[in-house]
Amino acid sequence: MENFDFIVVGTGIAGLSVALKAAEHGDVCVLTKRSAKESNTAWAQGGIACVQSDDDSFDRHVADTLDAGAGLCDEDVVRTIVSEGPDRIDELIELGVAFDRQEDGAFDLTREGGHTRRRVMHSRDTTGQEVSQKLIAAAHAHPRITLREEHFAIDLITTGKLEYASHDRCVGLYVLNQRKGEVVTMRSDRIFLCTGGGGRVYQFTTNPEVATGDGVAMAWRAGAVISDMEFIQFHPTCLYHPLVKNFLISEALRGEGAILVDKDGKEFMQKYDARESLAPRDIVARAIDQEIKRTGGPCVYLDISHQEKEFITHRFPNIYETCLHLGIDAASDPIPVVPAAHYQCGGIRTDVNGASSIRGLYAVGEVGRTGLHGANRLASNSLLEGAVVAHRAVAHATERFRTDGSMPPKSYDLPTWQSGDVADVDELVVIYHNWDEIRRLMWDYVSIVRTDKRLQRAARRLRNLRREVNEFYWGYRITTEILELRNLIETASLIVDSAVARRESRGLHYTLDHPGKHQSTRSSEFSRF
Ligand code: SIN
């Protein structure tokens, strides 16, 4: 058994910010199931929303966030995160993150849907990559941080499962060392889940392969409260191309004047919202869904050809080059786009310090549900949340540790991993089939427009799939594929159960059977115990 003062799972902005701050207080182990470079953060194009100009204010940013959140944001949390943003941005700049600036040195701020001011700080169209690279370099250089790649966190160990049980609290983790195929037991008083979201639950997504809902599934199995999982954000503009499945066309293009048009080149957003192409994402995604159904075409188009080629290649080099490679010259051709699953607004319920309902367990970033996003996230608020809540979580965890007597004595052994059968999986085809089936059924039955019937159908199928996956989990030697499938199904089931429970249409949850907002402004909440 290994002991660390802090264990962090995940290497996006949340995980590495926690690690760097926690390392000021003790030894930190950071676990990630692939390489540190693979995170949702690294794929973020748009940027970080943060008040930085004289014509903007915290009040305006708070108001825009509340407006997008459709009555389910926690206003105190929104205000805290928005107002602590500039300090966290300064720290990123100290680490070397280069945000784009204008000739006079002021930040080059862009706009995205739902923002009434230019406030999105960015590094061309690869902001996430810039942030991720600088954080990884700092973590590698830190003597108190041990970074373990290809280590899959399987399950949390809580005192509820031990004889020592004055309170239920988190005391460790089982982790699969994927290189050796061995499970190790790791012990820590303070565990931070920073595993991102679960976009891979859907057939079409802008998320990387790692986004399989691992943190939510693990916390759910341990008994943590999970909230608001019905609110899955569909990004309106994912590239539509047979060769490239999950490439995002940043909303910042619309911030710089790109317009959505149908196959005949006609604008359509004016039919749906006065803010047209810059309306909040739930509205734009639904409008595109409707236009695709109306015209029978496979996609709509995003047209930025009014901008000079030089501007496009300088401001959006990644998008321009990727499209050009596929034969689309964004300076003259409209870009084919479709909506795709992008962000999980719900997650492990936490306070503004990332503290979950289980002592010693923190959730930071997309995996957590602080109350910032409510029923619909305002664009580019998520990297901001990751940085601010990481800072607060470490402060909370280190302060609380001094007064918390609920930890079992260090001499208390944690139970070692019990593997079921030791046979190797003989039929990988079943795993891949189930994986595809979950993603397809979630897309067909639980995406942008929902109905009671479709949700019930999805719930039934998921129950059967869960039984099959559990047979695999208990019957064979565990592998990354089995673990991801198990988490994917847990996450999908939580989305469906939360969607069934919300009998109204609000923010990202839109159902033909319950149009309009009816329910009181309460979050959905689920816990196994
Ligand atoms: C984008 O660049 O459109 C994505 C930004 C975000 O999801 O916050």
C-alpha cells in the first residue's frame, strides 16, 4: 500500500492546479489513465471567460452566467468564481501561459454565445493546449509531485466499508497500473477527482476518448450525491465530415462574426432568437437540430468568409489548417457543422470549495457540480471554474485536515483488492458492441430533444446492458476497456434517471412532453445510499 498526503485523479486544468497548490503542503500523487497530455482541457479552443476590460464588470459576468443557467445557478457560487478569476489568471500567466494581446498590450478578448461583453481570454484557437502544456511542465518540475500515467483509478475506498467507521469518509483508492496489469491500493486523507466529464457517452461528441465519466461513476458507487446530470450541453458547431468525428469549430468564430446558414446559404437564427448566431448554446443547438430536421440535410454551415483570410489564419490557425486539410477553405467556403455532446453541467455535488458529500473527497472541474452552470453553462466559464475551485479546494482541504478527527489511524490497513475470476476477457467484441450500443442509444433517445417514451426506452436498455457489463467486471481480469465501459454505463444511467425526474423543459433539458418551466428551481439529486 502506498501513502500520499494528496492524491489527484486527472491532468486537466483542475487536476494540475490542485496538484501544484497541494504540493506546497505535502507529497502529491497525480494519476491519469492515459498520458498527462490527454484531457478535455487540452482540447479547449475558445478560452477562459474573465472580466478584464473597463467596459465589463463582475456584475455583468454574473448576470450573463445566471441568464444562461436558466434559474438553477447558485448566485453566491457564481459571484465567488467570477470575482476570483483575475487572481487565478495572474497565476497562469506567471506559469508562462501566453494569452493573446493587442498591439497596446491589452488582452485580446473575444466573445462567445450568451456573453454581453468581450471577456474571453484566449491563445489563438488552442487555449487549452497552451494552458495544459504550461501546467504539465510545472508539475513535472515539482519535486513533491509524482505523476503516474497509465494508472486507472478504479474505485474509492471509504470508511463505510471498514470496521473503523466513526464517519463515512474517503481514505484511499484502488488503482490499475495499466502497464503491469496490477491493482495497487493507495491511501490518502485527501482525494481530488478532476477527471472531466462523460461526453463519450454519446455517439457524437467534441470530447477526447478519455471522457468516459470515470469520476462521477466512481463517486456514485462510493455513495456521493450526484446532481443535475440531465443537463448535457451540446455544442452547436462540431465539424461535419466523414473523416473527422469530433473536431470542434469554436464558438469564437461566431464571436468574430461568423453566421449560421442553411444549405442554400440562408441565415436562419433570426427565426429562433434575437441574439441570432450568438444566442446561448442550448438555443442555437436546438435551432440547428430543427433546421436539419426541416431541410432533411445532414448538417448546417458556418460562414466566416466576410473576414479577411489573414485574420482567419492568424486568429484561428488550428481550425483553418484542419479544415483546409479536408478540402474546406474557411476563408471562402462555409464550414459544415452539426451539434455534438460537449459538456456535462451536472456532476458530483460540491460546495464552492469542491468539497463533496463524502469527507476527504473533492471534485474539481467538469466532474463537479458547484452550482456555477445551473441548467446551461455559459461558454468558457469552465476553465475559469477549474482554476478557481482548485485553489479553494486545496485551501479547504489543508485547513480542514487540521481539525478533522475522522481519519482512521495510519496503522489501520486498508483492505486489499479482491480480484474476481482471473480469466482474461475472451470476447472483446461484446465490450465493443455494448460500448457502441450505449453511445448510439444515448444519441437517439437522450440528446437535444427528449420525450418520456424515448427516456423510458433508454432506461430499459441500460438496465440490460448494466447486467452484462457487471458479468464482465466480476467474471474476468479487469482491463481498461471493461473499466471504461462500466463507468460509461453508470454515467449514462445517471443522465437518464435525472432526465426522467425533471418533468419540465429548462436550459439544456428540453422535452416535448413537458414544454415550459414548471418545476421549482431545484436541482436533481441522486445518491446510492
Ligand atoms: C468553444 O470554443 O466554442 C468552446 C468553448 C467552451 O465550450 O467553453
